[in-house]
Amino acid sequence: MTGRRDVVASLPLYKQGAMPTSADVVKLSSNENPYPPLPSVVSALTGALGAINLYPDMGAVRLRSALAQRYGVAPGNIAVGAGSVEVAQQIVHAVAGPGDEVVFAWRSFEAYPIITLIAGATPVAVPLTAGDRHDLDAMAAAITPATKLVFVCTPNNPTGTAPSAAEVEAFLTRVPADVLVVIDEAYVHFNRRPDAVSGMDLFRAHDNVIVLHTFSKAYGLAGLRVGYAVAPEPIADDLRRVSVPFAVTDLAQTAALASLDADRELSARVDRIVAERDRVTAGLAASGWPVGESQANFVWLRAGDDTARVDAALRDAGVLVRAWDGEGLRITIGTPEADDRVLSVLAGIREVIG
Ligand SMILES: Cc1ncc(COP(=O)(O)O)c(C=O)c1O
């Protein structure tokens, strides 16, 4: 068809987790928080509804200064977007174009190759290790004079693995100073590794580090779309330059601010999700499934050739998960009832497979 650009027509479509078709179906396919919004957040949102005839504050001044205060940085270091995926896209647009390379692990967050291609840059996907971890040695070796950006996703989506601080520090010594490294911490609140890397520690120690955070996961605001980067000021300025004007609504900013004030309640919920993750991991291992140690709000089941069969059985039982044929399934941690359904289906299949 005339008018289409080949480069766009050949882009892979971002695939959303399957959507439920009835009330009895449980959606564990998008790494959402299973808890409803906190009453304090709902009440702040209700108060803000009367102003939706107005454009939001494009500078997100209150939100950026609250975040800056929390991390001990300047508001100028914070750039916001409609979800951290939009911020990731701003980053790629700001620093990479045709002829430039963007390095990331694979399999990892599936938006990385898509946003790289949209910017006209070249994705360089570095396979995970046999243990589904970032191969940081291979990622360092993949950096060329054309590399502008590296994404390190920790904990990694979809495998749940997380590198240690020492591993990422060692990696950074091998990254040239003019190559930016994004530490994508969408699932950081669920990480219980005692020696886990902290994006903010890296940001304070290195001039080429950007930290990417979201309100979608631990804070449970996936439906409102708000995320942010903590970046060196000139980069944060550039992120604002390439951002979609007014993309972060007033409702999203209001809910994010109210959520920052509700840390104690939200971290109690995160603790419950982590405990539930450990219960699901132990249950799957007990029925003989090769399940990795996840530091996120999902588990990764290396079902290999059995993936399609497991996916179909879960679907028949009214559970939607994310499956990659021939590789495995990513199962988001849900309510205990939803997780019991998963455990019982998977124990049943295991008995059949033997
Ligand atoms: C690793 C990672 N980064 C970023 C995102 C983007 O999330 P959001 O745009 O909702 O902030 C996701 C969403 O699943 C993710 O898995």
C-alpha cells in the first residue's frame, strides 16, 4: 500500500498480555499488582476529577520535586513519561538514531528492540546465560564505537533474575564513558537479593547511568501510566525535549504523589506479593517444575517444549499467563486464590507428563 514506510510495516507489534473474556478468568499475563488502589489514592483522584477540563502541568513540578527530595537529587534530574516505557522511548530517541546501536539482554523487556527500531537505530540483543541471567561479559564485549545505549533490566522481565551490585559495577568499568547505561528497575521493590544492585547508588557514582522507575508495578498504578527517569541533568533536559507534550495526565501525577505518601501501606502489599512469590516458587519446585529464583512479581517457568501444553491447560482453567512457545511461561503473582489455581493446574500436568 502506498504511503507506508517499510521500516514501520516490519516493526514487531508490542504484545499485550492476554485480556480476560469473563469475570471468572484470572489475568496473570501483564505483571500487574493484584491489589486495588489504596483508599487514599482513590480519594486524591476523586478530588482531581473536577479539573480534567484543564491540561496537566507539563513540567510535573510537584511530582518531580517530590521524587527529587526522595532521592536527594535535583528536580532537573527527573524526567517523567506516560509509563516508564514512554520514558525508555524518550531515552532511545534522545540518544540514538540511524547508524547507532542499542545493546540489551535477550530475552528481556520486549519494548527494547521495538523502541530502538522506531528511532531508526540498531538493536543488539545479547543472549542470556544458560541460567537466564544477563551475560554482562558478553554485553560489554558487544559494545562497539556505534553503541550509544545499554539497557540493564534488573530484575529481568521475563526471567526474574537480578545481578549483584558487584557484577554491575564490574560491567560499568568496561563501558566507555560516552555510552549511557539505563538501569531499568521496573520491579526493584520486589528484589530481595541482599547484594542487589541499586540503580540510585550507580547513578551517584557514575556520570553515564540513568535509572528507570515506574509507578505501574509495586505502586499499582499501571492503568494511569506514569514512570520516570533519574538522569544526568543535560540528558533529563533532552528527555523532556523529545517527550510527548502533556502525556502524563493530572490524574496520573496526583495518584503518583498520593502513592509516595502511602509508602508504608504499599510496602506491606509488596511484602505480601514477595511472600506469595516464594510460596508459588516452592510449590512449583515441589511438583517438579524447573522454576528459577525470581526477584520480581512473577515467576519464570522453563517449560521448553511443554510450554504450549501448559499454556493451554492454564487457559482451560481460566488462567491467562504469558507464554513464549518452546521457551517458557511468565506467570504474574496474583491473589492467593489465583495462585492456588495455577499451582493445582501445574501439579496436575506434571503428573501427566511425569
Ligand atoms: C522491565 C520493564 N520496564 C518497563 C516497563 C514499562 O512499564 P510501564 O510503562 O507501565 O511503566 C515494563 C512493563 O512491563 C517492564 O517489564
